[in-house]
Amino acid sequence: MRTNFDFTPFRRSTVGFDRLFDMLESGNGWQAGDNYPPFDLERVDDDQYRITLAVAGFRPDEIDITAQQNLLIVSGRRREDNDRQYIHRGIATRAFERRFGLADYVQVKNADLRDGILAIDLVREIPEEMKPRKVAINGAGEDVQQQLGGERQSGNDNSGEARDAA
């Protein structure tokens, strides 16, 4: 699926979002037609998120959660129950794989399976060196300001002394 939208103006004014624009232009980020298992995406806080999947019938040892760089893969495969004879089987137990693209610095913190609901907690932890910081102009910063301030004070003191002497 190609999009008719031109992302060129955005590419010119941003740095480091090439992968996002490539994904939007190619349409690879879209999982068309696959809606199993159903899931919710929730923003818990500014830097905290939760993915909730309905995985009824799956045990924790039948679900695999893999976190790679910028990608979270949740897959499940049920073991066959040959001992049982079903008259009707309405609970979906087919194998599945869900892929979620993760932004930079988003990490999986916890996964919990209760009552057929798998909750995966994510948090964005930006390293200290990547957080905004003040940048001094010409590397001078406070040193230049102190020198300028010191000259002004000494200039004022000299003129005061010159007046007193006169």
C-alpha cells in the first residue's frame, strides 16, 4: 500500500525520523486483516504505556514476549489437547504473533497474565546525555559574564576613586 502523501517537507525539517517516514511511505507498519488477538494501547502517564491483549486460553509458558530494538513481538502457540473431545470450540486458540513498533528509548518493564488478559507495561527512559541541556555560546558561558561584570565593577570603582581624589 503506497500513500499519495508527500513527506518531503517533513524530511527537510526533521533529523533522525527517516525510518518513520520510510515506514509511512511504504505502508509496512500496517497489519491489514489480522485482528487476533484483540488488544488495547493505553497511555498511563507521560512516559508510561500499557499494551493489553486478550489471550484467553493461553498459559504463561505458551506466550513469548521478545523485545528488540524498536520492536516488541508477542507470540503465542497453544499445545494440542488430544485428550479432549470438543462438541463446539468457540474460544480461539490459534497461534498468533503481534508486532508493535516502539519509539526510541521505550523499554518493556513488566508483563503480567491474569484472567486471560496479558498486560505489558512500557516506559520511555531517555538517557541523561539525551535530555535537553543549556548550551553556552562559544563555550564561554559564565566565565565571560564574570569577566564583563568584573570590568564594570572595577571601572566604577576607579571613577569613584578619581572623583574622591579631585
